[in-house]
Amino acid sequence: MDPVEREEKLRTVLVALDRKEFLRALSLADQWVTESPSDPVAYSMRAYTLLNLQRSRDALEDARRARELSPDDVTVLSLFAQAAEAEHRLGWAQEAWEKAVAQSGGSPQILREYARFMVHYRGPRLALEAAQRAQQADPKNSVGWSLLAAAQLRMHQYQEAENSLRQALALDPNNVQAQSLMAKLLLLKGKQDQALALSQLLEDDAEARPIAEWIRREIKKRDLERILVERALDMSAHRPDPGVFLRFRLMWWIVAYIGALALALFLDSLIEGQVFFIFAAVFFVVHVLIWLLLFH
């Protein structure tokens, strides 16, 4: 296939993709692969179309074939990484992103994609290192700052994350990721009203809607916990001191014992032998010993 025809096929597939005519794009890519089975671009375009159709397994197979044909192409490596990520082959995805970073000479765009992957799927320290590289490669890019903030939040570096988010929003006030992270940070800092107000602005964005819904649920949960705690404290404040009951209970037992002894003395005055008095005295001593053991 000559370069002009190849360029025309690429343009046609890209137009279909821009119009979200994915089935048409897939048909065009299939035809291209059939006509040029050794063209990595043909496999790449079919893999990209399959990703848009949520057919990640087939996309990964085409991306793997494209990589075999062009192992050092940055675009092919990036596509393979995306397909591997969609199939949860995270080791393959990380290796491909790292190679793409190396082959691109540290391209800021590739570094940002690599940082996004690391923030989502790898440990906090590795994610922070990747995000720092992405931000330093292009300090004027808002996305780089928001990725750095996301990594800092995972490291519980809240003040640093807030500074990064302010930088991101200063560069692009419409950065949805930065707005979502700022709302989350405000909630973590206990500023519920501000977090709720910001989350309401994010409801119309499909990407940010899960964060907005999580913030509302978390605020409702915290409000319920606060109400329960306040009610518990209020009940404790009105609950009588248990020591009062204990003292009254002891007093009534003592009065009962004294009454029992008086009754025993009266009965013994009528009957010789003081049997009732001895029995009441033993009973009293035994219970005194029990009380001493229980409340020592």
C-alpha cells in the first residue's frame, strides 16, 4: 500500500472515530488489516476502535500484534499499555508505559499518562515519584499538578496536596480532576459545607459524579454520627449518678438487716434460746462479707 493510500485510510478511520461511528470505524480497520496484514498502524487503529467498543481482550490482541511489528513506536506502546490496563494486566501495562517514557525521551504527555496509571494502580511512593516527574516535565500543565495532588493525598500530605491543587486550578479553573480532589480534601479537613458546595458543581460531569456522590454520602454519614453522639451525651447528662443508686441500695439493705435483728430480738424474748437472733446475726455477717468482696 502506497503512503498516500495509507494516509487516506488513516484519515477515514479517524473521521469515523471522531463522529463516534465505532462500528463503521471497526469495519474500515478490518478492511485495512486484511489488505495490509503487516502494517502496525492498521492493527493500532483496530485496537483503538475495539477499546472504544469495550472489547478490551480483542483490543489487547491487536495492540500486541502492532507492538510485535513496531516494538519501539511510542504510540503503539501507549496503546498496548491502555489495552493491558483495560484487561487488568497491570504488569504488562506498567512495563509498556515505562518503555514508552524512555522511547519518547521523557515526553510530558507520556509522563502524565504513566503518572495517572501509577496513581491508580501502584503504591503511594511510586505514584508520588511518577507524578513529580510528570509535573516537573511541564510545570505549566494543570493536569500534571492535579496528578501530583492525587499522589500527595495518597501519602497523606494534605498541605502539599492543597498547594498543588491551587496551582492546578490557577492554571485551569475548569480542571474537573482538580475540582474533585479539592472537594475531597475539604471534606477530609472537616470543611463539609465547602466540600458539598463544590461537589454540587461536579454533578453534571460524568467523570466527577462518583466523587460528588461519595462526598454527599460521607457528609450524611458524618451528620448522622454527630447527631447520635450528641444524643448520647444529652442522655448521659440527664442520667442520674449510678453512685446514688448504689448508696441508696446499701442503705436499704442496712435498714433491712437492722429491722431483721430487731425482729429476731423480739421473737427471742418470747422464745428461749435466741435462735432467731443467732440466725439473723450470721445472715448479716455473711452478707457484709459479700458486700466487702464485691465493692472492695
